[in-house]
Amino acid sequence: MSKLPLVIVNPASAGGATRSAWPRQASDLRTHFGAFNCAFTENAGDATRLAEAGARDGRKLIIACGGDGTVSEVANGILRSGREAILGILPSGTGGDFRRTLKIPSRTADAALTLRNGKTRKIDVGRATYYDSKGYEVTRYFLGVASFGMSAEVIARVKEDDKGLLQTATPRIIGGKLSYAIATAQATLAKPRTRVRVKLDGSTERHLTVAQFCIANARYFGGGMKIAPDALLDDGVFDVVVIDDIGALKILANGPQLYFGTHLSVGGVHLTHAAMVEARPANKDEKIPIEIDGELPGYLPAKFEILPRALHIRTVTV
């Protein structure tokens, strides 16, 4: 069995653009990084299965080529394997939020040099337990942000347009950001506020009405929004950012601040820290979807726990 680095490629990422971009990306990777094996995903969950098998087979470096969802799937596979394989990232997706926190370059040649010359560090990982669409309890890991509220509506709208006009008529990076920005404006105007009951670190349960609730391990989500500007990947806690029901107009007026990370000074926006967050609908009959690393895997009730320094990852040399 080859012990070369394994690149797991999601050809459907970036609205399908990765499929045609891969030959160039592979050439850049060979030139600036070196030899590797590759495997392609076809369905959801493939990246997790391929990464788990690769780690169990003794691969030391497993590289995710795709967007945040692909990176998250590969991380899940490594973590499920119980081995200490290193996660690498070759960005090729719509959002690219997790690599922003790590300052991994978006250009393939530069990302390849990071894979070759960068440092390996251990980072915290989130573990989410929630319910899928069939009502079964599911546990998975996440690297960036888990959330509920407007974000779930935003992701649904972005996925709907994943192969639409914005993705085909604009460059990948611009199109991705524009998709998220437009979807955020639409969701702000259309999405009813979310009523939940929340406990932090086992404290007394609180009844909240929110526009947005984020459990952040990393700093960015939603296509470049710096939702948790001071979040650290190795501090053993989540940055919990809550936007109250402050009204659509106030959210839209202060929307640009989300991209600069200056929104925490806005009235009705709160930051706290916790190692465990539990949330359930205030109305037990309501289905509240959750967003995890840019995907919509299930619904509340859910529990989110931090796993300190649980994953090795290749990143830039600081």
C-alpha cells in the first residue's frame, strides 16, 4: 500500500469548477509539492470514508481538495480513524472560510508550497450531536463554525444557486463571496427569528429569540464573514456569538461590519466562551436546521463540545 500523501478531490466543489480545474491544480501540486496519490468523491460522505481508509492504511498526510464541506469531511475521516494523520488543505470551493483562519493561500501553487514547507500544529475540534432528517441521532466533528438561525437559510440559498448564474458568470472567489452576500440579504429579510432554549457549560437553561447563534472554533463563516474575530484554534473553548432579534434593517445596515470583524460593538450582538453548548427549540414541534462547516446536516436539539488539540493540520509557517 502506497504511503504517499493522499489528495481527496471533490470535483463538484466550487459549483463543479473543480472538475475542469483539477488537471492544472494537479500539475501545480506536483511542481510545488511533489508526488501524491489522488481519489475522487462522487457522493456525500465519500471524502470521510476515503480519509478514514487512508489514515488506517498509514498515510501520514491526507489533503482535502475542495471547499469547507470537503475539508470537514476529510477531517471527520481522520478523526474517526483514531490515527494521527495530518490534514492538508488545497482550496477549491465556494466559501473557503476555514482556510482563512489558518491563512492558507487560495492560489494552488502557493497552497502547495504551504503543504511542502509549512508547519504541523494541533488544533481544537468541535463535536456536534444532533438529529438528521430521519430523526436519528448523529455525531460528527467540525472545524470552523456550527450555527443556527439565518445562516441555515443562507446556506440553503447558496446551495440552490451553486451551479447558477453567480457561479458561472463570475470568477470563483468573487462569485462565491457574492453568492453568500446576496443570500444573506435575502435571508435577513425573509427568515423568521429563531426561538431556542440554550445552556452553556451546563448552566441554567435560557430562553432566547435570536437572528443568529454561532458556535465558533474558527473565525470565519458565510463566505468571508469574520463572525468570531478573536477565535483561537487551540484555546480549548468556543467563541459563542449571538445576534439578538434586532430587526432586519439594523442587521443589513451593520452587515459590512461582519466582514471586518467589528460587529461585536453593535448593540444586540454578544460574545461569550464555552466548552459545551446545548440547544433545543423553544417549541418542541418546530424543526430548526443547523449549519455545520457550510453544510446542513440536521436539526436541533443538539450538543456542541470542544475537543482540545484533537487534530494535526499542515499550515503556514509564522
